[in-house]
Amino acid sequence: MSAVPDDLERAVEATLFATEEAMTAEAIAGHLGDAEVGAVRDALGSLQAHYARRGIQLVERAKRWHFQTAPDLAHLLRREREQVRRLSRAATEVLAIIAYHEPVSRAEIESIRGVQTSAGTLDVLMEAGWVRVAGRREVPGRPVIYATTPDFLQHFGLSSRKDLPGLDELRASGLLDPVDDAFDAMMIEDSAVDDAAQPPNDDSEDDELRHGT
């Protein structure tokens, strides 16, 4: 017989079942009042092992914990739903550049892409919750810099940015859409910023995307 879970483990389990968003161990400890963070982490590890082979699993993404359907059972729970709006090629490129080069400014994004990035492109990514403003670069003009969010990692099933796949893996898996030349921007070395010789061209396709299709 398996060991009976202690009160803290049961409390952590109940908290995660009731929450609508993934929670860090620190947030769970705070929610429970007098729980120690180390004890909460031990409880999370025990629960993760308990649910490892069950229909739902406890997973950690970007240091946040939540329950999800076991991957091999996901097809049983699919329902008809509103079609998710696809990212345009421009938004896909910008998201990839931010993920692989963050924190990065709009000017740096444009240098890597070789074309001007419309404000609508960044707005779409921020509205999706995948990109955030990460501060300002301490250089003349103090440009805004952008980075990815925990929601980006969670959406793509990544524990951290170290788990970002390489170009070949992206082409094979279709992790982002579309899967053609848009991915060339992801793996450009930082030196490519200095090699961009052509003046930017306006790229306004995402102004339409913001309204959805």
C-alpha cells in the first residue's frame, strides 16, 4: 500500500486543483499561511511522483506548478472550439528572435530581420501573453527591451529557455507556425546585427492580424 499523504501534501494538492493559474512553491506556501517553502517543495515532489502514471500529471514549467492531462490522453478530451488565430510570418520571426536573443530591443530585432517591425507585431505577442517589456537598455535613448514570459514557456512545454529546440527540431516538429523560411531568423548569430546593410522596409502585415481572421 502507498503511504497516506500528510496534511501539507493534501493541502498543496487541493490548492493546485482549485487555482486557475500555475503557482510557484513560494506562492503556495504564502497561500497556506504558515507552510515552509522547503516543505512545500517536498510535497510537490511527492505529488509529482504520485501522479506520474495517472490520467492527470503535476508538472513544473518556469518554476510554476500545475496539473495537466497526461499527454497520451489529450486526444480523448478534445472538443470543438474557436480556432486559434495563427501568428503571421512576421510575428513568428519576432517571437523566435526574442526567445533566442532576449532581452532584445526593437532596433535589434529589426537589424536581425532586415526589415522594420510594426508596432502591431509586438502588440500581438504581448496580447497573447508570450512577450513582455523587460525594462530599458542603458544606452543613449534608453530603448525598451523585450523578453518572453512564463506563459510562453508553459504554452510550448518548456521548463526554461535552455530547453528551446534547435532549428532542425523546429522544422521537424512544427512547434511554431509557419515552418518555412521564417525560422532562419531564430539561429542567426549575434554578429548578424552588425552585418545588416539594407535599410529597413515597412512591415505592417500585423496591423491586420491584430483584428484577427
